[in-house]
Amino acid sequence: MKLYRLLTEDDTAEFCHKVSLALSKGWELYGDPTYAYDHANGVMRAGQAVTKDVDADYHPDMKLGQQ
């Protein structure tokens, strides 16, 4: 089964660390990153979709970050 996550964070080094951690756990980049202005908080936000193949059945209670 293929899992999907959308990682988001303010445009800081923390975003890069979040994506790097996911990659180190076997997640793969999916598509291009996104970048947008968050008017409510006055900051730029970054996003990156990642996917991972796992040997398990999907369940909505899965903690995707722990896969």
C-alpha cells in the first residue's frame, strides 16, 4: 500500500529538517514543493508531498509520521 503525507512548515530550516527526516525514514518526494504566503501569520509557508510503500493495510487511525 502507498501512504501519502503533505509536509508543511514556515519557510525556515525546520521545513528542510522535516522533509529530510521523512526521506531518512524511507518516504519519497512526490511532485514539486509548494510555496505560499500565509496572510494570517505574515510568513511564507512551504509544502512538500511525500509517499511511502508499506506492507500494511490502511486504517484512518494510522500515525503516518511513524510509518
